[in-house]
Amino acid sequence: MRDDIGLSLEELKEHLEKEGIHPSYHRLKILEYLMSHRTHPTVERIHNELSKEIPTLSKTTVYNTLNLFVSKGIVQELTIEEKEVRYDADTKPHAHFKCIECGSVYDVALESKIFEQGLVTEEGHKVIECQVYLKGICNDCLKNAQN
């Protein structure tokens, strides 16, 4: 959904309806947050940020909404670390890079046929999903270390 950055709430509403999802205010705001904050946030981050604007928003609503979005293919779930789940509104095939210094997660473009849905490996396994995670030190942390 990367091309959808900057959609109005009305356009987000139409998108949810097209996917068969009732566009409640909370769902619209959660999707809007994901589309405008490409930081691959956690449930806690989304809840903390949106509850400033929507005090009635519960963490359970955020969890349930994200699970619904994942099941409909609107967002993807990232489990780079065993106990940390993040969410990405960009559902196009791409890899992720996590900085081991600051914890930031970045999108990484990789050209590879491994991302093709329905790919069959040489051993005959059919690929349904592919998640590629890279870890290292981001450019900002490298620059800060040099100073």
C-alpha cells in the first residue's frame, strides 16, 4: 500500500470497505497512523500515540484492529525479534533492516525472485510468504559513532 500514502480519511474508508471491513473511526485512525508513520510501530507505540488524540482507544482495540488488517492483507506483521511484533502498511515485497544500536526498523528494497508468491523451491516447497530481516548499524548511528 505504499502508493496510498497521503490518502484522506474518506479514501481510507473506501479502501477498508473494499476489503469488507467496517470503517469505524478507530480503524480509520489506526490505518491512517500506519500509513503516515513508516516506523514499523508496535501495538504499544500505536496505542500510546493515538490515545493522546482518542482517549477512549483501548490497547485491545488496537490489537484486534491490527489482527483484522493482517488477516485481510492490508498490513503485514513483522516479528524481527522474538518478543516484539511490529506492523507495516507497505505490503509489497521488501526486506527490513533493524539497527542493533537504536532499534529503528527500515524498509530495504531487494530484487529477488524469492519474494514471488507461489514460488516453488528446487526442493519442491511452495512459498506462501517470505520475510527477510537484516540486522546491523544504521547510517545515523554510524555517523553518530564517528563524532
